Amino acid sequence: MQGSNHLHKRSTRQTREKRKARAKKKGEYKTLGHIERHAKRRAERGYANEERVASILAKAVEQSRYQTWRQTEHNDADDRRGVDFFVTRRSESGGVVERGFGVTISPKSWNDAKSTHPQVLTILVTPEMKDETLLSKVDALFV
């Protein structure tokens, strides 16, 4: 039975839909405006992450862990350098020391930031991260 099709099973509607869903996941069926919507969602998550870090730093200043803190404006010169926050603290010699750092929410953007801004420390802040863990990473800037 050379050339016979007797072992070929015709694809059903269900298998065609599964194949289409898999292709959509892989990015073969991107809808119009997908990239813009995805960028907007990532930016919103990043801004929410920065607000969380800002509230943690404000609490730390109230507890006298740091002297002051400030957040950079979005898209200003410091932000383009990769710095999102500046924290000041008194040194042991009595002077004031200021350190800047960036924050990110995903491991991919954390790795991208390390290669784009190698001179600036970027801290990966996940939603599960405890406040004390973040503060210990900020403390490590002053060592």
C-alpha cells in the first residue's frame, strides 16, 4: 500500500484550535496594538513597584534609618542613567553620603539594566519581597 493515507488522521476542530492557541502564545498571531498595550501594562507595573519602594523608604526615614530619600522624575537625566531613587545617610565620620539605585520588577529587565547601566546598582523588587529585604539591599550600598 505504497502512497496510502490510511494511517493519517484528519485533524479535528479541537486540535486545530489547540494549534492556533499554541501559535498565539508563541507570538505568531499578535493582534493590532499588542506591543503598545504590553508596554503600557509593564510601565504601570513598574510605576506601582516604584510607589511601593517609595513608601518603604519613607517609613525607613521616619524610623531614622536614613536621613533623606528622593525619587527621580520619570524620563529626566538621572532616570535615563538608570537611577530611580537617591538615599542619604550619615557616615561614621559625620559627613553625609548619598547613593542612587534603580529598581525593576522582572529578572529580564534586571539583566537588561545591568548591561545598559553597569555603573548603577539595580535592585530586583518582586511582589513577594519583604520590606526588610529591600532595606538590607539598600543598606549594602553604604558598605
